[in-house]
Amino acid sequence: MLCCLGPPPPQLDDRGFVVVEAGGRSLLLRRKERQFTAMELICAHQGARLGEEHIGPNLIATCPRHGWQYDLRTGRCKTRPEYLPLPSYEVHLQGGELWVDLPEPRGGA
């Protein structure tokens, strides 16, 4: 499912991030040099959404349900490292807009 995120936000620099909505998902959008990435903000434990209000210093997100923590630089769960990291997606700049190809939602569209 190809989703347009719009033009690159002007406040997005190499150290920053913005939270965007696309395809019914909350994504952390980051830029490093000329590459953009998007990471899905959903806890692996019980599927709670991790909004911008749950992101603290050093890009550590804390789940509002049970306090699981994620390092948003890597997507790894600090609380339970054996869990898979948060899903990440490549973002492409085309025609002045950012595009991300997301998998279809589980259970059909």
C-alpha cells in the first residue's frame, strides 16, 4: 500500500523526527543525511500505539499500557530484547513528496 507523506517537513533535520499518520498507522519519520526512514509506532506486546507524547529523551518511547520501552534509533525493545524490533520502512522522495510502501493491514483492508 503506497502512501504519500507529503513534502519533507522543514523541521526534520538529522537529529530530529516527526510523527506522521499514513495508512491508518502512526509512523516515526526520520532523516539521516539524504535517506528517510519510517518506523511503525506500535508496541509488540499488546499493539498499543506509541504517539509523540510517549517519546522521551534520547528517542526512547514508553508504551502507555505496561511501560515497555523502545529505542527509536534502532527499533529494538529495551524491556524485552528477544522481541522483534519495530517495523521499519524505506521512504522515497519523488516529485518533492515523501512516499512509503506499507504492508496491508492485518485482517484485510
